[in-house]
Amino acid sequence: MGGRVAYSEFVGLFERCNLAIWPLQIVGHLAGLLVLVLMFIRWRHSHRTILAILAPFWIFVGVVFQYTYLRPLYLPGRTFAVLWVAQGVLLAFSATRPSGCFTRSTGWCAILGWLAVGYSLIGYPVLGFLLRGSVLRVAWLGGFPCPMAMFTLAVLLMAQGPLPKWLLVVPGFWAIGGLVPFSWGIREDLGLVILGVLIVGSIVIRDLHRRQVAQPVDATTV
């Protein structure tokens, strides 16, 4: 229970979870599209609304997928459940704060962000279906952790202004941890590992660059 999970057991978990949460798969994808719309329209409350949309999905995945379905097969699922619920709470807390906004980024961040969005919304279900031959064996956005972590990282990459780094801890950890389900046979999770590491690194470098640029401006205004 605490070590490697057999491929057949993990795929069976996908099937049971997908049957239990239907039609949340549709709700999750619609919520993802709504987040993208909010980023395009530049509404002044987009920042809070986007975080408020993401928060309950993280809590749901923590309680349902991690604790209810994964924990009986894999002992660390209990710890994962706590981390996912905590991330949901942090997102909800951040939604109450007025600073920051999300928008359409440009350059490298835009390419990487939209690639991750496309992978979480389209790549995961398409690859899951092609590799396992059933929609019940697919990891859908909103109900499964890996596409949810990737989508969240993509959204955080498109934030204007420095991000609270605590929002990156759990999604970044989960991106690296994608190597575990990949080793169990969920091959599409390799995309999470690669894109997730690139996104976290890009966010850290971008925010450091913004601080360095802002410092001379602050100095001349004193």
C-alpha cells in the first residue's frame, strides 16, 4: 500500500473515480474555459474570480481523489490530500487580497503558458484516451490532480506582478512528483514534469528580473 501501485490498479482507480464524479469532468473544463475568458477580458475582479474558481477544485481533488480513492492504494495519499486541501485554502485566501492580476502574457511565458493550458485541457484527455482506450481511464481537468496542477501553474505563469511563492509550492512539487505516476504507466504525466519544471523556473526568473528592474526606479524616486 505504501509502495508502487500496479498499472491495472491505478487505471481501475481512474475508472471508479470518473464514474463517481460525473459530470464534474464537463464542469471542470467549462471552468477552465471561463478562467481563460477572464484573462482575456481584463476585468478588474478577474484576479479574485480566477483564484476563487481554482480553490474549490483543489479542495475537491484533495478530498475525493487523494483521500477517498488514492489513499487505500497508496499510503502517501493521506499526505497528498492535506497538501491539496491546503493549496485550495491558500488560493481562496489569495482571492481575498486586492493585489495582482492575470492577463495574456507575451514572449516565452505566453508560449509556455498556452502550451500548458492546451495540454491540461486537450492533451491529457486525448492522450489518455489514445493510450488506454476509454474516457473512463482519462485524467480530466477538475477531478484529477495532474491536469489540475498543470492548469494552475499555467495560470500563475500569466500573472502580472510578483506572486506569493507559497502558491507555487504544491503545484511545483506535484509537477516533479509526476514522475511517480509516469513510472506506474501513466505516460502523459511526463508532459506535466517537463512543462511544470519549466513554468516554475520561468516564474522565479521572471519575478527576480522584475525586482531588479524596479529597484533603480524606486531608488530615483526616494
